[in-house]
Amino acid sequence: MAILQSLRLLADPSRLRLLLLLEREELSVAELQEILATGQSRISTHLAQLRQAGLVEDRKQGKNSLYRLKDRQIIDILHAAAREIPEAEADSQALQLTLDKRRDRVRTYFDALAGKFGRQYVPGRSWKGLAETLLQLMPPLVIGDLGAGEGTFSQLLAQRAKHVIAVDNSQNMVDFGSRLARENGLTNLEYRLGDLEAPPIDPASLDIAFFSQSLHHALHPDRAVAAAFRLLKPGGRIVILDLKRHSFEQARELYADTWLGFSEVELRNFLAAAGFTGVESWIVDREKQTPAFETILAIGSRP
């Protein structure tokens, strides 16, 4: 009966995906939720069934339970089945991202520290002061602000950059930003009309290609990232700030969003496919108000 029960459980692709992950690493329910993008109750139900059948076991670590594969005799079956599960490769990449985060204890500490910044009044301490300080530490670079809108970031970067090229597909935005640049004497800031997938910038001319909440407006975000790769000098870097994948459908109407954000795995895949190396990503902001948007920072270098 135990064998028949195990075979019935293994026939479900979702449980197979769980077992493939737990064969490689002990994971908590929360980590499995993030990797599989599946609700807690469904994962807990699957784990309870697998534990009852003796296929997985768990152990306590603080307040969490960590699950791992118990029955090693089914490993060959799992590996054979993995070739028939389209999501298996993406699950493997998401697992690596989860393990990277688990090891990054220092960043977890500083994420918590940053969350306290600005909540209590301290004379002379402000986000503006911090930003101005960091800008002055930046070397004079050639920067492309891709999908710049009116160019708020472009104008901040132009204080220190050698040259900033702000690209947007709206003539009104380009006209507005150009006028602001003239009024503020920013002679090193240039606005150009163009598309994210084919920015009007010479190849291999940028030190930094910057997407700030613009990639989710692109029709083909992977092509926009590949285009940015071609614009960068060897050793140049791409910087992406964008929304983590969410389910707030109203964003399509309210903000003209084409994509409802991206997962960290998706952004990392875009960068790797384009040829970037040293790819990293982090959640850098979490809004408390509904719909509780989260912001991802992703970076990479052109070899």
C-alpha cells in the first residue's frame, strides 16, 4: 500500500517539483512559497501528504520547520521525471536565488537598518542628504537613462556624471525634460526620443545603462536588456530598478503597465541571456500600503 500511495503522490507535477527541490536542499515552507510562487496552504497540504507517505521529513530550526527528502530510493525517478516538467529548470534557478539570500545575512541586517532610516527625526539626517553624498562619490561617467520619463533621475545624475542621455518614447516627456535641463543649466544632460528596444545611442558608448521603473513598460523586456548590453562599453554595468511581480491588475489602466513586474529569476535570466556577468539582485523596498508593491534592484556587468 505504501508503494502504491507513493506512486500516486509522484504522479502529481506539483509534488514532484517539491521533491526535486527538497532532494537538493532543506527548505522552509516560506522558501518553497517563494520558489514555486504557490500559496502556503497548498504547499503545506502537499508536504503533509509526502511526510505521511514517508517521502519527506522535517526538523525544527527556531520557529521554522525545514523539510528534506527522506526516501532516497526515489531519486532516479525524480531525475527522470524532471525532464518532463517544464518548470523544473526555473525552479532550480529560483532555488539558487533563495540560497544566495540565505547566505546573505549581512544584507538582511542592513535591509532592516535601512527600513528604520527616516522614521525618527534626527537633525540633519535625510534621504536627500544621503543621496547628494552618494552622488558626489560617483565618478564622472557616461550614463543612459532608458525610459527616463521627465528625467528626474537623469537630472540628479547629471550633477556629477560626465554625460547623461535620457531616452523616452514620449515626445512630450522629451520636450518637458529638455526644457527643465535648459532652465537648470544642465548642459551635460541630453534628451532623445526613442524606444527601449532600440535606443538612439551609439554602441559601446555608455558606462552605465539605467532602467528605473521603465522595464515593465517595454513590450519585450528581454530585447530592451539585450539592447542595453550593446550600448555599454566593456566593463560597463546595467542597473535595473523595477517592481517585483504582483497581481494588481489595475496597474495596467492606472499606470499603463505592460507587465505586472518581474520575479528576481526573470530579471536575472534577462541579464544572463543578454551576456551580462556578475548578475545579482535584491529586494530593496517594500511598501506597507496596499497593494504593497516591492522593488527589485538587479545589476550586471558587460565583460
